[in-house]
Amino acid sequence: MNLNRYGAKPTLRAVNFICNAPEAQAVSLVGDFNQWDPAAHPMKQMPDRAWFLTLELKHGHHRYAFLVDGRLTLDPHAQGITRNDQGERVSLKPVS
């Protein structure tokens, strides 16, 4: 019997990230959710040459960016722009 069925659990939501960088050699998703670690979430290049990744994120606002061949790149489809702890402009994604 599952007694925790109605317990407060962190709800995760699948979020799709798409980076249009057809000439890039490597793209990864960095953000608060992975301590800005370039190795944590490498993106996969799709047949249309865009880069894609689905990530499960908790409710809240997440700061993130694409790392395109080592360069921090804003997401043109982001809900907003903010700054990371180093003062660099990064994208903002609300998840509810």
C-alpha cells in the first residue's frame, strides 16, 4: 500500500529546449539546475541540424543558457532575460 500517494513531492515537468545552431560542433544546456556544468546536459543534434534536449525541472524560475562551442548563448525563445552569479546575461524559464 502506498501511503505517500498524496504526500508533498516535488513535481517535475518535462521541458523541451531547442537551440538553433546548425554549424555548432557541440551544444550543452547549462543553468542553475546543473550548477552551470557544461558536461551535465549535452544536447543532441537533430536531422534539421537544431540541437534538442528534454529535461525534467522542478516548479519555479530557472536561469539557463546554451553553451555553443564554449560560448554562452541566450535562448531567443526564453520567457525572459536575467543575469547569472557572474553578471552575464542568461535566459529565464518559468516552470509551473
